Amino acid sequence: MSKMILISFCIIGLVYGSGVRGVEPNMAGNYDHIELFLSAFMNNYTHTQYNMSACLTPKTQASLDQILAASLGYLIFLDFEQVLQSYEQFITSLADACGVCGLNQVEMSLKQGISEKSKVWFEINLAYNSEKILSLVESLKGELELKHYIEAGGTLGTITSILIPFDAPHQLSLTFDQSMYLSWWKGFIYTLSINPKKTGPCNAFLSKFANQTVNPAMDISQLAQGKLSGFTTLFGDLASSLTFVKNNYTDVCMFDQLEANIIELLSKTGAEELFARYASRALTINAAIFNIKNCQTSFYACGQGVATLIKYLLNWSIN
Ligand SMILES: *[C@@H]1O[C@H](CO)[C@@H](O)[C@H](O)[C@H]1NC(C)=O
Ligand SMILES: *[C@@H]1O[C@H](CO)[C@@H](O)[C@H](O)[C@H]1NC(C)=O
Ligand SMILES: *[C@@H]1O[C@H](CO)[C@@H](O)[C@H](O)[C@H]1NC(C)=O
Ligand SMILES: *[C@@H]1O[C@H](CO)[C@@H](O)[C@H](O)[C@H]1NC(C)=O
Ligand SMILES: *[C@@H]1O[C@H](CO)[C@@H](O)[C@H](O)[C@H]1NC(C)=O
């Protein structure tokens, strides 16, 4: 999937301080109780009890088993690049397996979490939680070595819930509060403006745009209900909505530049750049993420938070 994610794991690997690498592990997969591992994974990921042994085919179990065995080898040698590749493979296989098991919400959530659209948020979650993730990865390694599969499954489920927040089933309430929505946009535009006191053409365009109900509205209303999935899709939806109306306005916002910046960040050097930008503004960005996660407390601050991420991580502002 994404080089970017691989690279940030490598960066974490470096931070972690290991020089041991390059050993090709050849672990035999043979977890007696892969279904216990998976049930624990699901319980910690979704906070719902699942018995995965009832629906997974032996073939699927064997394939997940194999991936886990490889991951363990890579973890032992601290080869984070390979760990992440295995993790990605595991999530993809598990998502398919969940589809087969009728756990479509889990399938959707996992697939969405590693989709192109969510990539930037995955990265941000990783950077924001890097200390916590590192310590969980360390526990996972120990648990796998000791063959404590239930605990290991739970730990991997917890790691995944941080990187790819589970999108719990819920009724989408499309009749959200219009004034809260506009208040979100006010905060967003204020923070993103180069000069907030002076209303420039892009500022005016976005204010008008805010008056329309678009996809971000759904994401924002999800945040209002404390659903972090809104957080995951917000950026992608914002970008595509803004791109969608591109033809409808005279070139005042430099959306092309925004798109170019996103594309640049998805490149190899872009990932290092993103990490560097994050590190240099960690306090501001952490505060912004806090406000996004607590969107229901203040929609204005929440909009400001998203704008802060775009401003500093994507290097894009408006006039
Ligand atoms: C899970 O389901 C299997 C097969 O239906 C059953 O044998 C097993 O006891 C169940 N495990 C739990 C923990 O309920
Ligand atoms: C996974 O869930 C169990 C049961 O809720 C809990 O005891 C355990 O601490 C969780 N694991 C992690 C790593 O959070
Ligand atoms: C948004 O719409 C409301 C009513 O539909 C209108 O009063 C207001 O002026 C509009 N704001 C902008 C910035 O266009
Ligand atoms: C897009 O163009 C239509 C038709 O010219 C206009 O009615 C509408 O207000 C425009 N939308 C925005 C967001 O500018
Ligand atoms: C951010 O964008 C500005 C203007 O587009 C550009 O001059 C500057 O070099 C960019 N900064 C980074 C770190 O890319």
C-alpha cells in the first residue's frame, strides 16, 4: 500500500534504537489457537465479543497464521518495514475474512482505514500515538514469544483500534444542527486564513461553500456523536468536495497547490517531511487533534483543529 506508512514505521524503528536488521526470518506458522488470537483481536478492536472459530474456514485461519508467524520473526529482528508489510497483509486478509463472517462493519472499517483516502490520517494517528504504539509493539513481541496468543491478539487489536478507529454501526443522523456546522466552518476558515481579519476571495468562496450540505457534514456530524471514523474520512471528503466544486469558481483558492502538496506527501521523501513537520509543531498539532477528537465540545475549535493540520502538515493556507 503506502510507502509513507512503511517509512514512518522505519522512523519509529530508528527512534526505537535498533540496528539489528536484514535477517530473513523463516518462522513456521503453527499457532494452535489462531481463533483465540482472532477473537481477542476483535474484542479489543470493536469492544464486542466475537467467536471467530465458528465462521472462519481452516484455509483462512492457516493463511492468517502464516502471516502472524512471519510478523513474529520480523518483530524479533526489529525489521519494522517487514512488520508493517505483514500487518497490512494481515489487516487485508482479516477484512476479507470478516466479510465472509458477515462482520461487514469491521471489514468496511479496516479497508477504509488503509485506503488511499485515509492514508494521511493513518500517518497522523501513528505520529500522534507513536509512544503508545511503540510500547504496545514491545508487549506484542513479548506475548508472541511466550505464546500468550490471547493477550497478543488483544494487543494487536488495541494497536489497530488506535491506527484505524473502528467505525461502529450507527444511524447516520443527517439532520444535524446547521448552526454547529457553520460554526465548524468559521473556525476552519479563520485558522486557515493567512490574514483572518481581512476577508479574501478564497475565504469568501469557502464561506459560501459552507452553506451547502456536503460530505464533510456527515463526517462532522459523526464526530459530534463521538465517532472517530468521521475523523478518518474528514480530510479525504474535504479534499474531494473541494475538488468537486473546482470548476464552479474562479481560481481563488489554489486547490491545485493543495492537491500537489498531498501528492508530494505521498512520495517517499514526503513521508519524512510529514514527520519532520509534525515534530516541529508537535504541541500545536497535538492540541489540534485533541480538539478534533472532542469536536462535540466546540465545533469552532474542531474546525480550527482540522485547519491547523492542513496548514502545518500540508502547508496550505487561504487568502
Ligand atoms: C466458539 O465456537 C466454537 C464452535 O461453534 C465452540 O466450539 C467454542 O466453544 C466457542 N468458544 C467460545 C469461547 O464460546
Ligand atoms: C484487551 O481487552 C481486554 C479485555 O477487555 C483487556 O483486559 C486488555 O487489557 C486489552 N488489551 C490491551 C492491550 O489493551
Ligand atoms: C448562508 O445562507 C444563509 C441562509 O440560507 C444566508 O442568510 C447567509 O447569508 C449565507 N451565508 C453566506 C456566507 O453565503
Ligand atoms: C456554482 O454555480 C452555480 C451556477 O452558476 C451557482 O448557482 C452556485 O452558487 C455556485 N456554487 C458555489 C459554491 O459557488
Ligand atoms: C510551503 O508553501 C510555501 C508557498 O507555497 C512555499 O514557499 C514553502 O517553501 C513551503 N514550505 C515547505 C516546507 O514545503
